[in-house]
Amino acid sequence: MSDAEIEDLVGDADPQFAHVLSCVFAIRDHESRTYLVLLDHPGSTVVELATVLDRDRSNVNRSLSTLREKGLIERRRRLLDSGGYVYQYTAIPVPEAKSKLHAALDEWVTGVHDAIDRFDPNGGS
């Protein structure tokens, strides 16, 4: 998480899930929105998502790549009757995403506690 994201999140007394998702995983709001849309549209293709999100396919592809890197979505290849294949995307279940959020946040908090413990006003960090 960046300093601005932390400040934004900490300053919000009642953050929305999508905002927490964006801040903790350092993703953009449109990527969080893509995750949330996939919850309602499991097995969607890039073309289908681009239509629902009203975004360009290349932008949707980039969002999907980021979400896959963060472990928030899964991709499955489906063979087409006409030949070839298409990728279908599904969001991980919300309880699993919450677990990942808690783990990432706990790791960050541990790092902050360590930084506090290491602080030395006489010349240390």
C-alpha cells in the first residue's frame, strides 16, 4: 500500500469493500469494480466484461491481468465448437478475498509495528 492509499483508508471511518480492496491490494478502482462485476457474472469473457463495464477490451484485459496477479480471479480456457478457444474469468469467492485482505493487512500492520519497535530517536531509523 502506498502512503496516500493508507492515509485515504485510515481517514475513512466506514470504507466501502471496493475501496478497501483497491487500497490493500494497490489496485485501481476500475480493477476493484471488475472484480465485483465478475462476482455477478462468473465465467465471463473479455468481450462480455467490456460490454458490462462499458470499457475497451484492452483496458479490461489489463484489469484482468492485474486481478489474476493478485489472486483475486481465476481464468479458465473454454474450447469453442467452431475451433479455437476463449478465456473465461471468475472472481474468487468473497470469503476467500476477505481472507486475502486480512492476511495482507495483517502483514502490513506487523511491518508497521516492527518499524515502531526499531525506531531510535538517537540516530536510528
